[in-house]
Amino acid sequence: MPGPTIDRMTTRTANALHLTNLQGLWNRSLIAWPDGRRDETTAVHWLQGPSLYIDLRQPAARPDFTDTRLLTEVTDGQLAWLVRQEGFAGRLRFADGWFEWGREIDFQPQAIYSDCGQLRFEADYMIEVGRDIPYIEHWYRAAVGDATQTVALRLRAPDGRKASLVRTGEVFMLAVDRAVALPNLPDLHACVAAAGTREEQLALVDCELSVGRVGPHAWRIEHSSLPWREGLVFKLRCDGRHITLVDACTRRFDVLDAEGEPALLNG
């Protein structure tokens, strides 16, 4: 579908949205900039809870990860693709007609501009218009089952890493930050290029943003910033203060903040 020209990058307040309209899973079909650049091939998953959200953006031309089982098995060609991914997690806020996606976890180095824009419905899709950076995005709502059934958590791993979990309907997203800080460089490609050893390079990309489906007996990852996690099936348990993901290895997190329906976490 052709995107709008840049002179259509305006917002009609009659069609403005609020947080309550946004719960669920959104896929992006287009991003365009004033200089004529546009992207219609990046696969984007944005899962929105009551206010917490997780977003994963994966470029096209993905290499084959079939035989890659561990981070340490990543090849140079795979690494070159991994560093082009984007993803973030945090809290979405709305004030004075503007939505701002606060980022507590970010796959790329922290941007110098805030992620802030306006949203409106147009026919069967939603348009996002940037404030600090002039861009326009088209979003389509994806099927999740009952989008009013939602739960979202801010978490902390035992080693102090930030994490987040959002479930809406049958879809979940999980974000777990890397264990090391990113250097102050423009993008992850530059960070990895400046790393001194292979071990340091891999530690910089070890940031998980995964999306999957909740089945009757387990949770299954379908897409991930760490592709060797795709297909992983796990059980999840929550006692109110901690959540535990049980698969081949057990991962445990402290619950820092929760919103929505806690009963959706046990399955």
C-alpha cells in the first residue's frame, strides 16, 4: 500500500487515541521519512499492555540460524545481522495529545531524541507521526484473542538485569536486558566493532526481546532477537513476588511492578 507523502504528516484530533485503545499486538507495514526513505520489509511486533509495552524490530535478509544453538556459535555473518535489530521495553505515557515510549531496556544505544509521537486511526490501520524526528508509521492490529485480558510486569533478574513481561490475550513478549552497559556510540554495530574481544562483542548483543503464544500447557517463543531461542517452550509460574520460567534451564525474576490480571501469568 502506498504511504502518504510527507505533507500529510499531521494529526486530526478528532481521531486521536488514548492508552485504553492500544492494548494488544501491533505490526508495522511502513515507516517513511521526509527525505523519501521508506521501509516496508522490517518485521515489527509491538505488544501493548495497560501501560507497559515491548517492541521488537527485525530487518529483512535474515541469515539462517538453524544450526546455531548458543550465542557462542554465532558467525560473523549472523552477528552483522543481529546488530541491525531494534527493540525496546518500558512504559507508554500519554499527555497533551502526545504518546511517549519510555525505554528501560533498549537493544540499541540510547537515542538522543525521545520516542514521542501522535496516533490516529485511518481506515483499517493506525498512523503514528513523530514529534522530535519527522517520520510516519503505519500500524495494523494483529489477532491476540481477547485483548482486554492483559497483564504486564517490570522485573529484575538475580544479577540485577532489567526485564519485562507483557501478555495480552494469547500473545506474550519477554524482554531481558544485557548484563553489560553499551558504550556511548551511535549504534550497536559501532559498539561491537569497538569491542576488544569476541566475548565482549557477543555480550553486547545478548539482549533478549522475544514474542510468542500461550498455549493450553506452555508458552512458546516464535520470534526473538536471539534467534536460537525460537521454538523454546516453557512453563511460567508467579507467586506475586517472583516469576519463574522453567524450560531446559530455570530463569527466576523478582517482580518490581505489576498491572493487569495476575491470573494470566500461571500456565
